[in-house]
Amino acid sequence: MDKKELQREIEELKREKDAVILGHYYQREEIQEVSDYVGDSLALSQEAQRCEKSVIVFCGVHFMAETAKILNPKRKVLLPDMEASCSLAESCKAEDLRKLKGEHPGAMVVSYVNCTAEVKAESDLICTSGNAEKLIRALPEDQEIIFAPDKNLGGYINGVTGRKMLLWDGVCTVHDALVAENVLKMKMDNRDAKVIAHPECNRAVLEVSDFVGSTKAMLKYIGESGEKRFIVATERGMLYEMKRMYPDREFLEVGSGKDGCACTDCAYMKLNTLEKLRDCLRDGKPEIVMDEKMIEAARKPIERMLKMSRELGIIK
């Protein structure tokens, strides 16, 4: 079956099953095309709360579908491929975080949303790449903080805020593999282009970038900067939305190998396919099933984040 036929079948199943399809920016283009909403993980989970469909199909990775379930415990949440994991989530186990908390009894645990429900339940506050800096700045300066699981994002926040958070040793393997030398070479060859990077990138890449921000912040910067050409240091799927929103701009992809190869696909994200999405809708599985106590424990730090974000004017 070709792409268009699959997409038509998915649209029919979506109506039949009273389902909404949420697609992350890093999904395959053909999945973004059939998604009702495209965005980052938290924005999509919030969108799921606002819509009234019976079934939520989250085309992303496992922790994202978990977050949607935590925020929508009475709704059916499906993930096309249960093997769609995340290197950041895998790097941080709840039992290991509990051990570190025991070694720092006065510390507050701030966890990036890219973590498992079990880790969220061990956390005091959840953050995203878009709100992390403002949330950390809002905490008392003398508060000891454990930041998990992304040491690159945490290191970036330490740098811009002057904090000395204790950083968990985890990375997004896609962003961390991007090479600063490739960025510099591209800048030399494209002197009129601005470098925009996601804070999950390693420090060397961030230091040679013109703008560092979340996926949403990068899209906003492109629109407001007035520039026409951009060197993009993030997962390849993001370029689809950039080109869709700004067809008059040019986007150049940063490679992750020493030879500059453009290999920035997240293998986990790309596990979701149109065929799996179709089957997921048709069969009503795989379904995210979580214990009620775990949902309640993991929801508390997310609700704290949302409350602080509203108070700080980050979200309405």
C-alpha cells in the first residue's frame, strides 16, 4: 500500500475510533502530515487535555505517551511502537536517582520531562527545554539542586544562570553526537547563515551557535530574526516543520560525523511508521497502562511545573 492510501486509511480509522493523533516534531514527515497536532512533548500532552476525543495516539517515544497518560488518566493512550524509547530516559533509573537523593538529603530534584514516570515520581519539579531556565531562576539561590537526566541541558542552564546544579550523567545521543567542527566549517562556507541549536547539544556546539533554544523557541527565532538562512543543530525531523512554516527560508542540517555526514535521525522516533500507526488505530493497541498510584505520584511535579509556568507568565 502506498503512502497516500495508508494516510487515507488512517484518516478513516481516526474518525471511526474518535481518536486524535499527536505527532512530535521529530517524527517522519508522513506521520506529521496526518497528525492533528504537531509539537514538542509537553505541548502535545497539554493539547491532549484540551481535546475531547476518546483515544489519544501519541506518535513520539514512550516517555511522551506516558506523560500524556499521566495528564489524561481516564483516556485511552496508544503508542504505535512500544520499543520507541529515549536515550535520556534510559540513562536514569529511579532506583539510582533515589540513591543520589539519599546522598544529598537537602537537594531538590528537577527532572527534564525526557524521563520515565518512575523518575518523575522521584522528582520535585519537572521542566522542559523551553521553561528550564526560568524555572531554575525562580528557585531560591541557596537551594541545592539535582538536575536529571540531561547533563547538556543542565550544563547550559548552569552557564546562563550561574547555578551549580549537580548534573546527572545522561545525554540525548542524537544531539550530543553533533560536532562543533562541522558547525564551524558550515559557518565558514555560509557566512550569512545563523546557527540555531537545541540545548541538548554538547557544550562545544552551543558555544559556536548564534541562538540556543527549544524547538518552539527556534521556530519563533526564525520568524522574528529576519534572517533567510539557518544552520540547524537538532534532530532532522524538525526541518519539516521549519520548511512548512517558513518556505522562503533555507535550512542547512548539521552533521554528526567527522566527515560531516547528515545522520541526525533519532532511531527511536523513526520506529513509528504509517503502517504501525494504522495498525495501532485499527487494533486499539499497544496501550499505555499505568498504576494509579504511579500516575498520581508522577503528576505532582508536572502540576508544580505548570503552576510555576503560569505564575511566571511562561504559559497561560
